[in-house]
Amino acid sequence: MDVPHENTPRPGAEEVLRGPGAEEVLRGPGAGGAMGGLSAKEALRATGVTIREAGSGDAVAGVMPRWVALPESTEEVAALMRVSAGHDLAVVPVGGGTRLHWGNPPERCDLLVDTCCLNEILEHASGDLVVRVQAGVTTESLAETLAARGQELALDVPLGGATVGGVLATAVAGPRRLRYGTARDLLIGVTVVLADGTVARSGGKVVKNVAGYDLGKLFTGSYGTLGIITEAVFRLHPIAPARRWITAELPAPRTAATGSEGSGSPMGPGTVEGSGFPVSPGAVGVALAASQAEPSAVELDWLAPSGVLTVSALVEGAATEGRAAAVRDLLGGMTGRPGTTGESGEWPVGSYGVAEGDKAPDWWGVLPGEEVLLELRVPPSGVDGALRAVARRGLPARVRGSLASAVLRIALPPETGGAELAGFVSAVREESGPLGGRLTVLAAPHEPAPQVDRWGPVGTLPLMRRVKERFDPDRRMSPGRLAGGI
Amino acid sequence: MTLDELVRRVAGVLPPGAVITDPVRLRTYECDGLTHHRVVPGAVVLPESAEQIAAVVRLCNEYGVPFVARGAGTGLSGGALPRTDGVLIVTSKMRRILQVDLENRRAVVEPGVTNLAITEAVREHGYYYAPDPSSQQVCTIGGNVAENSGGAHCLKYGFTVNHVLALEIVTPDGDVVTLDADDPGYDLLGAFVGSEGTLGITTKVTVRLSRAPQAVTTLLAAFENIEQGGQAVSAIIGGGIVPAAIEMMDALAIAAAEAAVACGYPAGAGAVLIVELDGPEAEVRRQFAEVERVCRDSGAFELRTAAEPEERAAIWRGRKSAFAAVGRISPAYIVQDGVVPRTALPQVLASIDRLSAEHGIRVANVFHAGDGNLHPLVLFDDAEPGAGERAELVSGRILDLCIEHGGSITGEHGVGVDKSRYMPKMFTDDDLDTMQLVRCAFDPRGLSNPGKVFPTPRLCGEVPGVRKGVHPLVESGRAEQF
């Protein structure tokens, strides 16, 4: 089945900017590096792939590439990579461009390989609950196709316009990670192109398969530093016949300024003191995750340091009414406030209580911010401590994410200064570290470069470096994008 | 001799009695569950800690001696087959459950702990460890990690890789490293699980504990033939139900199970289907009614339901005994493990029938129908000249069928030594070379379980511009550089 899909170009991508030096002959490593005497640009054009000059919308974490290539097949990507190898071009793959500002800026970037035209859903084997897609397919267009046959890729990608390849490369997942896992758990096969143009495939089209190494896992979270993902095969799930969200508001933490419960206002000054939370969000998460009503997701939304905490659980599948009631009772019991059932998704806003509906809260599965965005992972027992660590900094921080899986995203105001951010990051790391916490800076302004260690200590760095050296010995794939300058 | 000297030094870093060199005792370890491959190991060591394993591995590096890790030796692909020129590192003394942390739904265990022991340690609290390979009473979690073991319930709950949160490993050059699911960057944890001991040795495993479902209901449906059973499977999955397990057995497998354990399946069944649903009680009840209806519509002539553990065990008895049971109806047999897309099952089963008739070799079919994982049992009489070869041929042809239909040569038993020769049928040279880049990153000298998974080992060579200074071989006077 071939289904072409129109993908929206990245904003600003069509603004063509002709920079000086674009025509210059690039020398490859060693004599004869330039293929057949062609300039890099000529050689790229000779592949037959559409090549354009890079524009202002093409910058990768502030670094401007020279050219943008728009390949339509794995073979075309391989041809581009062979030329890039011959001309020592640094290559960065891009999908929807929704997270190009994440990670470190690349050390250099000559060619942006835009996967927007790798946009075919190659095979939807609905009877096998499997789909094979090109990497540039957006998660929205994929969802639309799958929904036509009552199926879904249970990934809840928190960003509109994101492509399958980009989702894999950055390993982002949304609320239902509690039930279905993340991209690495749903990916069953992958095709990649390496820096030298080698096309490699691992896994396959069946869910159960242990033949050979799982390259898909390796490329998940690789930020384009190992090669370019061109195709992916996912396992699918039937779309649940019904969904119920049960939402509760937990009282705001006590702060030093008020000496009592916070005002619930985003303006509330002061920092959390003492044990902090009148109702422990960590305990709520643990109880819901252990509930035999089996919620698919349990999410938190909180404007630290002193806002009211909102917790919402999703129950989906069959017999949702009874299961939602069980979750509602559990939440009501923990918050000390009996539940009230809202009609068709309405629930009392601004008052503590438990409500239930068939619509998600508007913040559900949405990143808490874009420009200054952090991710905090901690074992569930450390959630309260980690939240307190965030609140103690006193910065207005929007905390949102999976309470049950204890993966929380934190957005700080866009105007947060470099030094302020660095202070926040190191203090939260220091406090949450002993709880088993790990804080990563997903996005932060690159200019002026703040003194922020984006990744924190990474114990596997030596092994990751060795993998990188084998896959990309010349350091031409998104060089420097990952931890430790990988 | 290198190995002798190595063994002497290894004895110095291990507790007394932890090194086995006695030829009679060494033979205990000559094979794993795939018994027709046998190699007596050069030496066996029984370390008690990660540090001891690391010390042994470092010494192996010093002498350039290969090493193989082994848990309980239940693997069915020869993944733990030893080397005469190498050291077998057996984790059977590392069987402590180090931590049970219900709040965080995880347990930390040593690699020699059995799969079932984890569940037994937490069952009273309402938790369990989800992957359940049929050898779960004896197989170790370290072996499960190496093989990415599944089990009957992986249709709904996934495999070992989906339930391991962190690993402590000894790398092939002897470093102790922790791989954590929360690490940023490459999913090395995911790449390590299922690498069959070729990327290092697991010394500690943090597993996810799952909450026991509120309700479990098991259905046994008897059909006149396998096509009807297959139709029921398709209709169940197509109806949006993901059962915890769907297993199917054909008439020959049923006959074997009856002979062995008198499982009492409905007489005259050409196929039986076992469907297990679990989850919240209300959901299970509703879905169960649907499954019953689908089975009847597909032609089931008898349905049995089990809601109590004893009844459930009775239904599962036949299925779980199936592999061993064929010993009752055949002097010898080969257990095959292949995967096809579930929708291709009817075609593939028909082809297996044809192969069977063509070569005069009986094939009993037992399979995880929900995920298309076939376990054909290829039966033969090893006293009959040529029968073994014919059985091998049929067994291999079945894998060809799996590949032709877009499936896999192994769903859960692993490649090991048994199937490395089939890897080039499933993957291109470029695919295999790329996988071996990972091997070279972890194990450039190729000492960790060499000869497994890949048909042709890759010579890793040096990474350009990475290692500086004089090569150790040159420095030690053992090699010259030109």
C-alpha cells in the first residue's frame, strides 16, 4: 500500500538565503577526497536529489548549514551520504524540525538532510498490528491512516509536526509510556544509513524477534550522531473503545512566604518549606500506578513553587466506567475530598476535588514550554523530593509529565538567564541526585552560551564514545550534538 | 600453556573451589539445552561477585583467551556453548535477590537468580515479574537478559527488554559499567539485552515488577482443525482484544501431551486454543464474553473456562509439557523456533504440512499464535538411517518459510551457534557488518562469547585516530609494526 502524505514544511525553511562560499570546492580528507574533481555542491546535485541553499529556518541549534537535501528514498539518502563522505561534509538529519534546538549545537554542519519527502506509509498490516513507514512521516498523518482501521501507535508524541525519525532520534514519549512504554518499546524494525552510505536494517516486521542486534534501540536517542533513520516498523495497538480522564487537584505546597498552603496563584512568591506538600504527589503516583484499575497514564501539572498541583489519570479500554470509579475513589481518598463527576469532560476548575470526563485536560500530553525545557527522571519514591528541589529554587517553573513513571518536564521562563539556569540545574541535580534523579536540559538558548552542563554525568559515556567511533569514525554525523561532545 | 597459566592466575583471584579443571566435572558444562552441540570447556569458574567476574575477564584479556558466560544452561540455541580454548564463567553462585522495592516497582537481583524466584519473592505483595519463558523455574535472569527471553505472555506484556530498568555489566575488557534506561543518548541497555553474551556479562539486573492483575481467566477452545483455530485468533485480535496469551496446539502435539501428562483435552480436537485474559475484572469479564462468542463462531465444539488457579493450571499443563511430551511419541525431535506475521500462519502451516509429507517427517505444531511465533517439533527416529538429516532439512526449510513470509528465524530461543548460518538469509552483509560495529565497540578483540550470532566474525581493527601511542603488542615485543 502506497499512501503519499503531504507534510508541512518547517517554518522558515523556504526562506532561501544564499551565503558566500556555497560554491567553493571542499577538500575531502587526504588527496583525491573531492570526487572526480566536482565541487561538493556539484557532487550533491549529481545524486539527482533535490538540493537547495540553506535558509534561516534551517539552523540547527543556532548553526547554519550550507545546503539542504530533500531525499525521497533510502537509496537517495545513501547517495547523499557517500558524497558527504567523499567531501568531508558534516551532516545533520532533520524531520519536522520541532526539536532542532534541543541538544548541543553541532560542531559543524554542511548538509542538512531533510526527511520531509520520505513521507510514505509503506505498509499498514492491520491484521498483524504492524506499520512500516518512511522516517519523514509525521506522527499526525500516521495517526490518521492508522485510525481509519481502528489502530494507533501508542506514543503520544508531545509535539505537533514531529516525524517518526525525529521522535526516535530524540526518544520523546508522552503520557501513556506507563502502559505502552516509549519509542524503543514500540519500534520493531529500522533501516538506517550510516555516515559512509552503508544501508543497514535490523529487526523486521514481526513483534517477536531476537535475531541479531537491535540497531533500532541503539539509534533511539542518538540525536542523529550515528546515522540517518530512513524507515521504521512499529507495533500498533487497537484504539481503545472508550477513554476516561479522572482529574484531581492537590493543595499547593506550604511556602516560606505564606507559612501556609500556597495561594494557588502563579504569582505566589516564596519557596516550599518543610515537608512541602499537604498531599504527597509521589504517594498519589505510586498508588495510582499500583492500582488494579490499570490506568494507562498518570500525569501531573504544576506551576512551581506555589501553585495547586493537578493530577490526571487516564483509564482506557473496556469497562472504563467501573475502573474510572475505582481511580476516582482512590484519588478522593488520598486528597480527602470526595469525587464529583463532571459532565462531558467538565470539572470544577480552581477548586480542590476530583472530577471525571471523557476529554483530556487541555495540558494533557503537551510540553510545559519550549525555549527552556528540562527533563527530570527519578524513581517514583523520589518524586516529592525532586519537586521540592525544583520549588526551592523559587523560579516560576511549569512542571508537567508522567507522575507514575516519574518522568517530568520542567519549563522555565524564556527570559531565564544563563547563569540563573546553570544555578537551577546544578542545584536540582545536587538535591535529586541522591534520590536517584537525573536532570537533562532538553532545550535552552544557545546564544549567549550559558554555562550549563546539559546532560549531567553520564556513566555510559566511554561506551557511547566507542560506539560513535565505530559508526562514524570521521565525526561527520551531527558532531557534538550529544553528551560528552559525541 | 596459556590457558594453564591463566587458570592458575584466575584461581588466585577467586575463592577456593571456584575454578574447575577436572575433566570429568568439566563435562557437566559441555552443552546447554541444545544438546547436540557439545564442547568441553577449557576451564570453568564460579565467581561470586561482579568484581570477581571483572578480574577473570581482565585476565582473559591479558592472555587473549575467550570467555563464555552461562546461567542455568537452559538455552536452546547453544548460546552458552563453551570453548575448549576458553573459560566458561558460570553465574550459579550469584543468586541473591539484593533488593525488593515495591514503592518503585522494581527489584535488584544477581544474574544467577531464577526467573520464577523473582515472582516468588514478591507474589505475596501482589506483584510479579512479567516475562515467563517456559523454563522459568530453572532459567536465570542473566540468561534471560542475554537472550531477551519472552514467554507465553509476551504478546501483551513484552519481552525481557521491556522489563529491565538497569543492568550492571562487566564489559569484554573487564570494566564494571551500569546501563540505565534513564541514561541519555544511545539505548545501550536495549542493545545489550538480547546480545547473547557477545557484548559482556551481566552481573546485576534491576527488573520492573508488575502489579498482579485483578482478574485472570483462561479459556480452552477445541476445534476440528487448525484453520478454525487460526480464524478465531484473527477474529480476537482483529476485534481489538490483546489477550495475555493465545496459544495453539495441533492434533499431534495434543496427542503427545495426552500421552505424557494426560491433560484431558477434548477428544477429537484437531487443534486447541488456549486464550488467557487478564486485567481489571470488569474488563476481563466483558472481553471474555467476546472471546467465547468468537470461538463459537469460528467453529469451536467445546469450550472450557478456568477462573481458579488449579483449573488454569490444568488447562496449561498440556501446553507447558508439549516440548518434552513429544518424547513419548518420537524417539528424537528438533525444537524449532521461528516467527511469521500472524496473518501468514494458515499459509505457513499448510506449507509445513506439505514439507512433512514430502520428506516423511512428522511435525507437531505448538505455537504462540498471537504473535506468530511457531515452535514446530520435528520428529524423527534417530535409529533410522538418514532420518536425522531429513529432519534437519525440514527444520531448516521451516526457517526459510519464515523468512519468505517476512518473519524471523528466531522469536525467543536466540541465534547462538545453532542459527548463525541462517543469519545471511535474513540479513544482508551490510546489515550484519553494521551490527558487528556494535560488537567491535564493546569487544574489539572478540573475546566475549565468540562464534555466536554472526556467521563470519568481523575483524574490528583500530579506529582511525583514536588510539594513540605504541600498540601494546609492539611494546611487548610480540609484534612489529611496518
